[in-house]
Amino acid sequence: MNPAWRDLPVRTALPALHRALDRRGVAALAAPPGTGKTTLVPLALAGLLTEEGDRPVRRVLVAEPRRLAVRAAARRMAWLLGSTVGAEVGHTVRGERRVGPDTVVEVVTTGVLLQRLQRDQELPGVDVVVLDECHERHLDADTALAFLLDVRAALRPELRIVCASATSDTAAWAELLGGAEGPAPVVEAHGVSHPVDVVWAPPPRAVRPAHGTRVDPALLEHVAATVRRALTECRGDVLCFLPGVGEITRVAGLLADAPAQLLQLHGRAPQSVQDAALAAGEGRRVVLSTAVAESSLTVPGVRVVVDAGLAREPRTDHARGLAGLVTVRASLAAARQRAGRAGREAPGTVYRCWAEAEDALAARWPTPEIALADLTPFALQASCWGDPDATGLALPDRPPAGAMAAARQTLRALGAVDADGRATARGVRLARTGLHPRLARALVDGAPAVGARRAAEVVALLSEEPPRALGDDLGAVLRTVRDRRDPYPGRWREEVRRLLRGVDGSPATPLPDATAVGLVVALAFPERIARARVEKPEPGARSPYLMASGTAAELAPGTALGSVPWLAVAAADRPAGSPSARVLHAAALDEETARLAGAPLLTTREEVRWDVRRREVTARRVESLGAVELAAATLDRPRPALLRAALLEGLAREGVGELLSWPAGAAGLRERLAFLHAALGEPWPAVSDEALLARADDWLEPELSRARRRSDLARIDTAGALQRLLPWAGGAAGRLDELAPERITVPSGSRIRVDYSGERPVLAVKLQELFGWAAAPALAGGRVPLTVHLLSPAGRPAAVTGDLASFWREGYRAVRAELRGRYPRHPWPEDPSTAEPTRRLNARR
């Protein structure tokens, strides 16, 4: 056995770990990166360390969150044993298995572990399960732990479980593992901690915040410049953290002439590049990496870390059916993990490409994936496990109710679960493909339609997303990868072979490849079937599309898809602030194939609505695929209930005052009722547009139910209809004329209409008709004084008062002086309070 294992710091924690497992069967292990928790601990638990005495040999299953980490961990363990992968230590990832008859330690992805648990809950032959990197909070790892705790409680109490974390926040894991018996033992290993100097290196000028998957090129230029600075100021290899493959490629291009070997480390990197990054090299190296190197892997020789400060997290827009990754600020915990890589082997330096003050706004820990991701695969896993709502699972965090509801709706549409959420036989079959349920449906249903091999080829394109450099047309991408031999086509072929093992061998059909690709994509994402909104766009213009989900979508500039009338959209995102989704990968489609793939979304409905442009009711019979309209015809006899709803929509949009006729009598009655409601409240009704619309059943029936168009609304007798709102039941309606009289008799004998249209009721009357009137009556039972507009003989306002007696004493003299010369034939007595009121002129002399 290689003596290097004795130098791994986790060795000192092994006795405590053995004792914890012997006593409780479960333990939480906290060990910083580089201590050997991923490689030495499984060997010790398997009884393979030569200096640990006669410990029994146990079969150990190690679950890692990433395929790259699985292969690296297996190689490292085999090296420590002086062996090769496939002997005592093996590994299994999707589509690849290297184990042999002597294998006692097998490293798998958490996805593979879930598949094995679903096939046989007892995990026969496995004695210990190590869930590595639990702190990263991947959903598969959380789910696997919950299932394992169920197995241990109900089937195999002797099964041992270790949750291994690179951070010290192990309390939650200890609580989950311990269950009713109290927290599980926590074992801590302390690594050799070399000091790491922090250099704050913010960009020299402001950069735009990341949105969606877009990162400001100015930040990437600054990161590249910081790497050059680090190469000048420090010794050793440089590990640079970037959020994704696109950013790695961009920075690699900017560093093409740097005095160091450039390596790109990510899940899609060729095996040779991964091996080179994870092995000591000659000369200086710059390793550009995603978050995969935070804790899962050790990159030897690193003395410097350059951290862009960004990470990728899943986001799901359930309303639009769009899922993808977004770029976010890395958490403080992630920044600590990244910085620690510089001090793994010797004192080091971390260059942080942001201002120190920005840490105050950063999250403390990464957000658990269960809070962000599309939960459709998780919901199917839970249903197949027998717990559709996941309420009985021991999860660190509960799944969001809205995301679970959306997931169950998707699964019901796929036929994967029944009305109670229980997995159907079809659901179990979909789950066992190891694919997202949507892709599993495309494989299972697409094989008979296009042939098993073509279905597997297209689904492999969807599960192993092709590089953007290959273009957005999946039909063209398929033709390209069939003929190429570089790393991506190699991974794609492996996935095709794996998928073919799990699907019926349906023969090829006569469908052309282009149609077959579109059909399989549409089977996976029927709500993303999209139709062009412009039949014949201008040359060179990008045609806007509408997806069956109701979301607008646009193709990228320079797309190879041109302006095809129909699309099956495989991948799309929605840039921040954009009303439309951006199509990333799609396939051309035709209407017949769209109808076939989207059959569950096909509907025929009577559409009766208010047309805002025409300001009229329109009635059509519409055939649609989701939100995409396929055909429409005029509907001659729409149902009365639909007509009524459309007319109410029109009243709401246009206003009750606009669409109904309001002659003087009706308008006056409405104003009087509004006055009484404001002055007295109940039982007098509100008669605003909103209030009248809300009570349409009380006052507009039966006329509204008989109406068919706008002109019918205009013929409604609104005065008679308003009478239905009067408070007849309590008798208050009989006091309408007393509390809010339509007209008031003034001293001259004239009956003058009261104006209720303003804030206060107004009586406008010629001044001479009020001689002798000491006070105008108060309305609403004496609560609201009547405002009097005193008019000149010509009918123009001469004065306004709410107190006639005061006006006669103090204001009349000025009005008399101003108007008597202008209107000499009208009486202007010196004492109007005792004069006779009149409507007549003085006799001519």
C-alpha cells in the first residue's frame, strides 16, 4: 500500500469514526478539503488499511455529487492501495461502470445511488454508505440521505451511514442521522492549515451585474488580468474559479499567451484534461475551473487562487415552464472553500475580484438546491418511493409547495402518477431510465414513432447538452455529432448506448431525420411547441414565436433555424428584463407533428370576449394547442353565459358610464343615490362604476342576460334598473324624495332641480325668486346644507352662499349696487328679506 496515506490529516479521526459507527451506526464527519476524507475514509471503513488491525472487510458505497469527482476519487483510492480502478476500488457513473469481483469500495454519483435504491431498497451487499460533500446541498444527495434513513429504520438497521462535509456546519446532519435517539456523533478532522493572504482586487471600473447566464465581458477581462498579475507576484500554480464553461473558454482565450500551461477543468472537459489538472505537472499551470474544484477535488501544486466571486444556481420559472441556470454572487462559505485551496499544501494567496465591502451583501451559505430547482424528478422519486408528498422523508429542508404542485402537475400530464400522486407503472418505467421524466417520456414514446436509435440519439442530445458552438438547430447538431470523434460526440455516444439498453428495440420509421428530431423534442417539452407570430417576416428579420405555454420566444441573431413556421424548443431562458424567452436549442417542426406531440394540449373552445379595439363582443370557435391558436371560425350562437361574461368584461374595461345610456332622469337618480351613500352610508347603495359592476346581478338583470352586443347595453333603461338598488326592504326607499329631493320649491313658487353632481348639492336659482327666504333647507335629514347659487337676471352666478340670512345682511348690498343699473326692470329692494319673491319684471313706466 502506498505510504502516502499516513500523511493524510483525516487519519487521526479514524478511531473516533469507527467508535461512532460501532456505537450508533451513523456519524457526521467534518473534514476540510485536502484532509483525505473522500479517499482515505472509505478505505478505512472497508477494512483495507493495513495498520488498522483486524477490522472486518465491509463493502462501502461512496456517493459523490459529480461524475468528475467519482472518477478522480476512485483513481486516488486505487493509487493509495497500489492498485488500479476496477480491482478493490471501482466506480460507476451513468453509462460507465468499472468494478470487478474483488471490488469492496465503489464510488458512484448520487444519481446512480438513487437508481439502486429504487430498484432494491435494501441495497444488498452494501455495509456502509458514505455521502460525500453533503455541505453542497445537492438535491440528489438530500434525497438519497432521506431514502437511506428510511431503509435503516424499516429494513436494515445494521446499514451504516456517514455524512461527510468539508465544512463544520454538521449540526443539521447530526440531527437527521440521529432521529429519535438524539443527534448522531460528530467526528471532526483538522487539516494542516497554511496561511492564505487575501488580496482584494476589484475591477478598476464598474461592471454590470450578472443576469441570467450572462457575465459582463469587462469582469472576465479583469479576471484574466488578475491571473496575469498573480503569475507575476506569486509562485506556484494558479487555480481560477469561474461560474461556467462559457466564462472559462472566454478567459482561456484572453490568457492564450500567458507564461503557463492552461487547463480547463469542468464536467464536460475531456478525460485527458481532467487527468492533467488533477495530477502534478511540470512548469507553471493555470487551472480554470468551475465550482467542481471547491471541495470535491484536490488540484496539486496550487499556491494561488483567483476567484471571480460568481456561481451558478438553478432557477425554475414555473409559470412559463422554463428552467435553467443563473449566475449569482458566490456565498461566503464558497469563497472560504475556494480560498482554502491556495493553502492546501503551503502558504498561499487568494485574489478576490470584488471589493471587501461587498461581502456584507453576500449570502452566508449556498442556497439548497431543493429551494431553487425544478422538482419534477424529485417528485417522481418520492412517488416511486411511496411518499408522493415527501412529508415522511427526513429532508434537511422541505420542498416549496408551489414547486411541488407544478412538479405533480407535470407528472400527471406525463401519466407518471395517478390522481393521488402515486407512481403508475409508466412512472416507474420513466424513473428507471435515470433521465428527467420529460426526457424519459420522449425516449419511451418517441421510440415507436421514430425508431429506438433515433429516439435515443435525440434524447442524448437533450441530456448531454451540446456545446453552443455547434449551433442552436438540433437537427443540424445531430448530423454533426454522428460524424465527429471529439470529446462531446464521445460522451454523446456513451449516453446513446446506455439509453438503448433501457428502451424497447423499435425499428426505424420512414420519418425524415428533421421531423424525427422535432417530434422527440416536442414529446419532451410539449408546452414549448412554438409557432411563428409572423408568417412571412422581412428578409433577415427574426420571427417572434409564441410557445404553447403562452410565453413569447425569439431566436438568437444568426440562427441556423431561419424563420421556420414551427419550432420544438429544447432549451430556453429569459434574460433579466426581457418579455420574451431566448431560444438556445430547438428543432424545426411542422403543424402535423406539433399536433401529434402536443395532443394533450389540443383544445376546442368557444371564445366569447370583449374586443378592446372594436369595442364590441366577438364570438369564435377556436382550436388551440395550448396558447397557440390553430384555427378559428365565427360562432353564430354563443352560450348566454359566455355572452354575459364578455359584456361584463366590456363594462369593466370601458366603464359603466360609457357603455350604458344615461339620460337626464337616470343620471340624476344615480347622482342622488351617490350623495345619500356618501352622506348617510347604508342602506343607501354605492353607485360608482366599480360598485355597479360588482352588483350587476342586482340591478342589470334580466336585461344583461338577454343582451348579445354593445347596442343591447345602450338600450337598457338605466333609470328603471337603478330602482332595483333602492333599499325597499327596510322602507328607506320611500324617503328618497325627502332626503335627496329631485326638485325644491322656492318662495317664487318655482320648482328648481337640485344639482347633485358635485361635492355638495347645489340649488341654482335667480336671486329675485328667493326674496323673503331666510334659509335654504338642509338635505339628508338635516345633515348636509344646501349650497345656493344666486343667479343674475341673465342666469349668471352673482353669488354663492350656504347661509342666506347672512347673505341678505352682508352680501346683497354689493350685488344690488353692481347689478341694478344693468338690469333696471328687475326688482332690487333695499330689504330683500321682507320683499315679495317674483319671477316677473317690473312694469314699464
